[in-house]
Amino acid sequence: MTTTTTTAGGVKVVKPTVAGHIHDYWGRVRGGDLGSLPAVLGLIVLSLIFGVARETFFSPLNFANLFTQGAQVVFIAMGLIFVLLLGEIDLSAGYASGVCGAVMAILLTNHGVAWYLAIPAALLTGLVIGLVLGLLIAKVGIPSFVVTLAAFLAFQGILLVLLKGGINVSIRDEFVISLNNDNLSVLWSWILAVGVVIGYALVQFNRMRARAARGLVTDPVGVVLLRVGGLAVLILATTAVLSQERAVNPAINSLKGVPIVVPIIGAFLIFWTFVLGRTTYGRHVYAVGGNTEAARRAGIPVDRIRISVFAIGSFMAAIGGIMAVSRASSVDPNTGGSNILLYSVGAAVIGGTSLFGGKGKVINAVIGGAVIAVIDNGMGLMGFSAGQKYIFTGLILLIAASVDALARRRAAATGTR
């Protein structure tokens, strides 16, 4: 399955074959390490079903709407990934996003504060919320379920107080509104797309070169090319669709280009993926989630890690709240409520993050969020009621949790975990 060569410096380099790489991957899948595979397959199947049932599902306008509709859920789910990696839960994330969005909206509208001060105020609010939750859980020893359930109830009240009993606060700041409503120009959309593909290719090949120089096992060149080519097809095809005119009357208001929220999601995806995968902090998060006592004995500051993940979770919830307010151009008592929390947790779990801790990636939030957005959007186009949407989404979440539990059992039986 592998070949070994020796460089001029005497360093042996192991080069697996493509067949060997596929064999190893299939072995991991059979051993219970499914990752995001079920979610990706589900996303493809659901898209095909809705696309066949309703032609408008694959229209450029509806395709763009999927990104803006799912942004709040994706951002909150990104933060929940960190919490779930420790085997904890945050039931307050939805209304925490609403409180942070309300803080920004009130500062913008009622007090005339500029966006570059109002947005940091909302983010700081989210950070403080997370730190308080984390301290209560890590230092006082209250279970996260109890603390965040109490916060869930309290934040509903705080939101009502901020909105003076339930009034709707509209915002008129063009920058804030543009975050989840406007698009990049077609030119900048293509520049961004090509730049991402080139950047990803450079990272992949540089990683392969660095590992080879240290005599470590590298992925076959064919596999790396397949990854880069697959991403290129996905991004360039998406950009081509979003670069089409989507407006009903272009003469009045032209709608072309990638939504601004897409590169924002991408930036956070890259940043948090780097944090979890390439930093000591990320390794500590996985260690604590995998075995808390072993991590403590290894000298990892468990309490600080636990506090930090709740801070990150509420910080990302604040960003989700900002995006929700941007899309609606207002904030009301339902901002962050209704099904937002359930969809966010569902996105993380459906995407492949384990509810038992120790397994998950930030990309799971994006993939799971896409599944949630497709279900909500597709069933809406087909005329399903809200009740039917909830039932179907609940079943998908139950299936995802069942797959996770069965995969863990399979991994334990085969000794791969």
C-alpha cells in the first residue's frame, strides 16, 4: 500500500498510494469514524429531492437565500461546537444571540452610536455572558444544563426589558444592514473564489512538502489534487451561479454576486479550524473532551478550558445575533428565540459533532447548517406546514444522534477510538 524512497540527505520518505489511502479511509469508516459523511450524503439527497419537486429550489435567487437564511444558525453552531467538544451543552445560545443583537440595535437606533462601536459592544456582551456561564459551571460546579437553562429563561426576560416589553427596534445603519443582505460585486466574487482555491492549494502542497521533509507520511499527490480540484469545482460553480442576475426587475435593483455573509462565514471557518487543529489550545480542548481526568493529570488547565469554550460559544452567538438583526433590519422579542437554538444544536450534531464530547470540527457547523437550511427552505417551497418541518427536522436530528451513538459503539468494539 506504500512506497519508501530515500532523499539525498538520507531521510526516508513514506509515500502511500492512492489505493492505500482509500483503503485506510474505508477502514476508518468501517471502524465508526464517519465524520461528516452522513451529513454530506444527506445534503446531496435532500437537494436532489427538493430540486426535482420544485424547479425554483435550484434557482440563483433561492440558492443565495440559503446562505442568508442559514447564517445565524451557522454562526451559533460554530460556537456550540466548542461547547459540545467538552460534552457540555449551552441552551442559552439562541436568546443570548437575541440579547446581543438587541444591544447593538438599541445603541444604533436609540442612542445614535456608530456601527464600529455598536458591533463591538454586542460582541463584548456575548463574551461577558459566556464568561459568566463558564465560571458558574467550572468554578461553582453547577451542571451546564442547569446553568444554561436558567440563562435561557433569564435572557428571554432581559430581551423583553431591553425592548421595553416587546417593541420592535428598527435599524437604518447601511453597514449593518449590508452584512446579511448585500452582495459582493461580480468581479470581487471571482477574485475571492480564485484566491480561496489558490490559497487552499498552496496550504495543501506546503503541508505535504513540510511533512515529507521531516520524513513523515504524506497524502498521495493524487489525493491532494482531488481535494483541491473538488474544492475548486464547488467554489467556482457556486460563484458562477451567484454571479447571475437574480432580481425580478434588474433595472430597479440588480442582484448579482456572492452574498457578503459568505466570506464572513468562510473567515470564521478558517480561523476556528486553525485554532482547533493547529494550536495547543485546540489540542487541549480535544483532550479535555476525550478524558477530563486524564487531561487534568497531564497538567491541562481544565477549568480555564471549560470557561473559554462557553466564552467562545456566546461570542459566536453574538455574531449570529448581529446577522439576524442585519437580515431583518430590526430586532424583536423573537430574535434568537423560536427554533433557533434547536436548529443550531441540530446543525452541529447533524454535521458530525458528537454529543458525547471529544469529536467534532468547525466545518460540521457549516455542513449541518446547510442541511438545516435546505430542509427548512425546501419544505417551505413544497408548502409543508411549520409543524411538518419541525417533525422532519427532529427526525433528522434523531437519526444523526443515533448514527453518532452507533459509531461510538462500533469504534469501541473495534478499538479505533
